[in-house]
Amino acid sequence: MPTVKKAPSRFPNEISEIEVTRDVSKCISCGTCAKVCPFGVHERKTGYNRVSKPLSYLCIGTSCEDKPFYCVNHCPREALSLGVSSEYRTIGDYRWTRDLIIGTWKQAETGIPLKGQRYEIGNSGGGFDRISFNFQDSEGRGEMGGEDMARTSHLTPHTSGAISTEIELNKREGKKLSIKVPFYGGGMSFGSVSLSVMLAKAKAARAWSTFTCTGEGGYPEALKEYDDNVITQVATGLFGVMEDTIQRVKIVEFKYAQGAKPGLGGHLLGDKVTVEVARMREAVEGSSLFSPFPFHSVYSVEDHKKHLDWIKELNPDAIVSVKVSTPTDVDMVAVGSYYAGANIIHLDGSYGGTGAAPDIAKKNIAMPIEYAIPKVHEFLKLEGLRDTMTIIASGGIRTAHDALKAIALGADGVVIGTVELVALGCVRCGNCESGRGCPRGIATTDPELSKAIDLEWGAQRLINLYAAWRSEIVDVLKRFGMKSIKELVGRYDCLIENHEITQD
Amino acid sequence: MPKKYNIEVIPTPPRHTPIGKFEIERGADCINCGRCAIVCIYEVHKRQEEDLRSMAEPVVYRCKGCFSCIQECPRATLTIRDGTDYSRLGDSYWTPEIINTNWYQAETGKIPVSGAGYRGPFSGEGFDSMWTDMSEIVRPTRDGIHGREYISTVVEIGRKLPAIKFDSHGEIVSPIPSTINVPLPIIFDMLPFGRFENVYGAMAKAASYLDTFMIVDAREGFMGEGQKAKGKRQKARWEESHLIPYITQPTIHGFDVDWINACKMVELEYEEDVMGVVNEVKTLNPGTSISVRVPFGDNVAGIVEELTYAGIEVIHLYADLNGQTFGKSLIKNASQQTFRKSLLIKDMTQNVHRHLVDLKIRDDVTLIVSGGIAMAEHVAKAIICGADLTAIDLPLLFALECRYCKNCQEDLACPVELKDVNSEWGAQRMINLIGAWRNQLLEILGAMGLREVRRLRGEVGRAIFLENIEKETFDNVFAREVSHDANG
């Protein structure tokens, strides 16, 4: 397993819940706080008289109150106080709450999963945020009557033996392919994100023996050393798609639609089409690139099959994934894809991430992934195809818990995207699309801004995040008494609906 | 091929400093190092022009909440918080986000586009409890606003025949009722406030440019741009007029016969014996379309049925400003207890539409729905629920920078001085807004593979309703039926 190494925030002031305030008019720079705090919140650098500004994000908060090293109690001049920071109150939204963002940062820094509801679910009031695990052990949160207890009494935790998080991506004939963790990185094109972000994702994918995806903007040269862990995407714009890019990879992804903008093509606004991006996409610098919708060569399952045959002709060993959005007939689409020869049906739910999409599309078109997964899972079972198709879900998978819930609802694994960017320091301000792109240097190809993400640091953050997710997944499986993630697929009985959950 | 309907949008900046989403405060221990000015790409932070040694006050309305300056400041002396004025905008229905997005569209005429995923609640009340569908692969779809295929947003106001009869010579024998074509399913409704001459002037100009209609209360005497010109000329202007005079209590009040004579359409307040007035107007001007304005409330479906059978061709169903119906309807809950509750136009429109479909008279009448139409998505969703077209009110005021502070309702000063709005400027802002709304409608239609908005009406099959999908999927998932086969 890849090594987890601490990868702290690249900012001098990391945002955290707690703000430690030092009243400089009272402080006499005695340095007591620096001596007592074991977490390094206070520091008096050698050669300095004054104590540095408190590093609030290292503080453990009010739980420190009864500890012998609580700085507030030790300060002889009562110059220190704890409070909730203004940044903490400002950051986050319903889907990605402040705690989910900050929690993801912490996991990317340390590689250790965070426990507690606020790090596991968001505040959207529906879908994953209203589903809990039906644990039967002493810590269990499920509240059930006798009938339910009887139904799940076979679920007894076991602690011995290794727990596998490996999943198969190809259940049909042909070359077998599996990944060691039940998730892989979603498509983000060169243009929507910077090259170092793409490379960091690829490096983390290689370290964890999983995959990352190019998105629809072509296959940058620098990505070639990661060929075995890269999925190349063929989307409606066919930007940067060449025979060579299809032949060098193990998985080819057909993007019919994207959850954040179902029924619409990709959007890359003119400002982000820099010289390099334009060259890669064989387009004109500065001109907005709107991919068409749908594939204008595909109006039937037969046309769809023709596309897949074309891929298999070029690369006979390739696993083909078909990425679709979630309309009401998504179950039929999944079956159609099977008959066209797809190995993976990748469902991208309507609340998924994007570099740019009309707000009206993000909120309104197609259904959330929570509904689409059981719909497709059940239908494939009815058709007798569930054992030959791999279902991959995406579009709003924010935490390891979301991933586990998606699997229990019937998916084999998940694709993640936004959470990777959050791990790299995204605050979800939503300004990826305009002007120079992301002000935090992630979703941008601006030569100046994109320097902000160092490849090694970024890869380590993602490796850490994956490690945290994997531990959490193992932990949950252990509590369910399962030895493999594959046992969780479609286990509705492991989930309960929780109407009571509210936050804030 | 007919000329494509196109709304030309022209960027039209606001007159007042915008209200920012965030507030940024620079602390006293700033060392004027200028790091914030380097990391901010939105020019919030700048040095003082008169004294370059110090930093200027942050230009907060430009802040987009990226936190870069906050996190990069070597003294950690910058603070960010949610904008107080911003979060106080509007109310719980007309949220700050809705007002702000309408401002943006009125300024730019562009569809609001952003990065990252959807940020809001999973679902909500009314229109927030439904999603529109899309077609994936098999149905031929158009490219929305970027495509070459023309998607029509024309709606016809008036009665449509279910079938046309021909005689033995192949000549049409059915009398074809006249209809009015509106190039988009949006007309302007009466305003709840801000009823100033210049605001009406802006609305009239925009309605005329867009070739749609605006409803004006006949008592207020606004007769459009041509009212000052007298004589024959006046009548000519009226015929091109895009005004729909609204007559309250028509059985009691008189009306300006000349004016009614000249208008393409008239709206009458619903009263029990409204048919008498309808016939009177019809006699005066047989070419006039008559709409009866009926409140969404108890027995609205029955009233609509009765009016339709009586020969009314257009019915304007209105709810309150927040899209709630008037009065409380009797509802039965799961345990068969009955209680009274206001309904939302999403459900009431469906009820009326279905009732008419069941009676096989749906195409005898055009339904205009209004009340709480706040965003482009509401237009599409109201049509899916069964409306032919919608009428809007508050968003037009937002186009004029209205903050919905409700000061005017308490006789306090309007912070954006609505009554001083220049009509040309206001009209362009409204045109921009409607242009952006229409483009969003095209995006939704394109995603569904529809080529005209008329086909969207009542197409509940092209929508996903929360209560249905919850039941359909989660009843099975959380049903207490046990299925232990692990891999299915």
C-alpha cells in the first residue's frame, strides 16, 4: 500500500472551525502558551521575543477545555480566547458543508479518516444525506424495531482476516481488470484543470492501482508514463481523440452525457482556451468550446454498438465504459449499452461536479444518483445481466460513506471528482469557468495561477485522501461482518432511512 | 423558412453599486505588504491611489468568495463573512440567489453558468420537488442554444380545434377560431408595486420588442407609448399595442370602449356573471381575445370547466406572489385525516390541466399561469405541469435593480429609485432578462429532444417528480421485504 505522508495545507492560514485569538494589548509575550500547547498552535520561534500568531487550524477546540494543557487557562494575562472563526461560518453550502470541506482537507493532510456525522454527510436533506448505515454493533446508529433486528441478525462484526476493497471492472469475457479500491478518478479535461492536477491524479491512481480519466480535452504527453492507470475519454466533441490515445490505454470511456449538464455538451469558456489547450484540442485559442449533444452519429443502440466496435477494433483488449446521465429511462440505456458491448455502465447523477455548466441544468435536469443506482441495479437483475455488467456511480460522491451507500444501493464502485479537487484545496467557490479560471490554481490553465499546485504535494494529498477513504471503507465492512466490498453490492438491508438528520 | 426569432441582448450595467455576496474586513495590523492584491484575481484588493504605501478598503462587491487573500495574508488579518445586505435581500421565497441571478441576467443577457456542482438542497417545495428529464442516446436531440436546429418557443393563445372538417371538395368547413401567436411562453403581468409611468414605459417597450404582451390595470390609465398622440394615429398605435387591459369587476365598472375596440386581447376579472360582459366585449370587437382572470383557489378546476364550456378561450390562473394558492384546500394525509392547506401552483396547475384533459376539452382553452414564477426553470416546469404559458411580475422589477426590500410598501424611500428609471435602459434590462430566460428554456428543451415548447405542455412523462421517484425506488430499497442475495 502506498505510504501516507503528512501533506499540510499550502496556505499560511488554513481555514478551521476554531479561531484562537490573542489579545495583543494584554499579551506580555511570556511564551507560556507555546510551552503548554502540545499541538503547536502557539510558537515562539527561536531568536524572537514575540509569540507568533496562533495557528488556529491545529487547535483541537473546546474539547481542550478540561485538559491540563489548555492554553486559555494557563495564560497569566487572560489574553487568549477560543471562538468560531468567521471563515468557518462563511465556507460551504448545502451539499458540501463547511465540515465536509474542512474534513476532506484534514484527511488529505493526514490520511486518517474522520469520524462523526458531520464528516460523513452533508446538509442537503435528501438522498445520501438522509440515509444511514444499519449497524448492529454497540456503536450502531440504526434505530430499528424487532422485525428489522431479525432481518439483519446475521450481520455480526468480525475482526479477523484481511478485508478486500478490490472490485472487478470487467465482468464479461475478455481480459480481466480489477482495481484495489472501489473508486477511480473522474474525467477532468486538460483545459478544465491544470496539467499538474491531471498528473497528481494520475500519480495517486498509480500508487493505489486504480484509474484516473482524461476528460474530453485530449491526452497530454506528460500523462503517457501513467498509461496503465489512465482512462481515455471519447466525448461528443472528440477533442484530442486519436487512434494512438485509444490504443495505449486499458479503459476507454464513452461520455454520452455528464450529470452536471445532462443533455448539454461540455462547456469550456473562451478565457480558458489557452494556446496549449487549443493545440491539444485542435481548436482556436480564446474561442469557447461547446461540445455538441448528443453524439450526432448515435441515434440508436445499433449506432452505439458501431462506436464500441470501432474502439474494440483499434484496441481489442480495451474495457469500454459508457458514461451516461440519469434520465427516467436510464435503466433501458444501461441494457442498451450492454447489448452494444459495454463492460461498464457509468451513471453520472444530476448533482455532479463540473468545470462549467448552466445553473439551470445543474439543478433541474435528470435525477439524483441515489435513485438511478437502484433503478439500474434492479433492472439489470431482472434482465439477467447484473452479473455481466459493472455499475459505476458518480455525481455527488463526497465521502467514503457516500461511496459505501452507493454500493449498498447497487453500484459496484464509484467515480470521484469534486472531492479530489477539494483535497487539493478547492473551496467550492464555483468560479472555475470564468476569466483566468480557478483563483486557487486548480481548475485553470493560466500559466501564473496553475503554478500554485505542486505535482508531488498534490499527488501526496490524493494518496492520503484515498488512504483515509479506504480505512473508512474497511472499517464499515468490518462492522457489517463482511470480508469484501463485493458483499455490500445491493445490500439495501444495510441502509436505513433517517428522517431526523439535520445539521446546523 | 420563417425568420428565426432572436432576442438581441446588449450588456446594460446597473446604476447602483451591486450588493456583494461577501464582506471582507481588513484588520488593524495590516502591514500593507500587498500580498492580497497579488493573490486576488478579482481586483478586490488594491493600493490607495492617493497613497500607494497603504492598501485601499477592499472593493467587496467584487469578491467571489475564493478565500485566497484570507489564507495568504501573512498577518492573517483579513476576515471574510457573508454579506449582511446580501443575506437580507428578498424573503424565503424570493431568495437572495434568485434576486441576484435575475440581476445578472438583466445586466448581461447571459445564461448563468458556474463551475462546481449544484450547491443547494436536495429538493424542496413546489417546483423544487421536480426535475426535468433528458434524452440520452436514442431520441434525436438538438443542440440547445448552440445548435443549428431551430427550437420554437411560439405558443398560440386561443382555442384550438381537435380536428378540422372538410367538405367533398376538400374545402375546410370548420370555423377556425382565431389565435394570437406569442413568440415565447412569457407575458408580463401586473406589478405588485413599482407601478410608475416610466416602469410601465420600460415594460411596454420591452413587450413590444419581444412581441409579447403586458397586462395593465385599466383603472391606471396607462395606454402605452401612444397615449399622448390623439386621433386616428392613436388608434393605429393601439392596434400594434402589446397591452392587455385588465378590467376589475367588469359587471359594475364601465370601460373605455374605444380602447377595448383597439386591443388584441382583454382580461376580465372573474365574476359569477362574467359571461354577460364577455358577450358585450365580443359584440364591440369580435376579433378580441378575452381572457378571464381566475384565482387559484377552491374549486378552480370547476370554474375553469364551466368557463370553458361557456366558450371562454383563455383563462389566466393566478396565485399569490409566492406561488401559493388563495384560500386553503381540503387535503387528506396518509392516515386519511383531512386538513386545510394552501397548495402551490405546481400541483394546482396539474389538477386543472388533468381535469380538462379528462373532459377532453383541454385544447378548447389556453391556460396562462402566474404567481411565483421566479426563474427560467419555473417557466418550463409550469408548462410541464400543464400551463400553456406563464405571466411574470417581480423578475421584471429585479431587472430594474429592485431589491424587494418592501420599503415602498411602507412608504419609505426606494433604494434604487424605481420611479426615476430611464425607460430605454429599463427596457433593455428586461429584454436581456427575457433573452437569458428564453435561452435557458431552449437548453432544457434541447436536453429533452423537443423542438417546440408547445409539445412540452402537460408532458409529465418528461419530468421526474420527487414523490413518485422516492416511492418508486426507495419503497423497494427500504421496504421491509428481505432479499439476502448479496450480488443480486
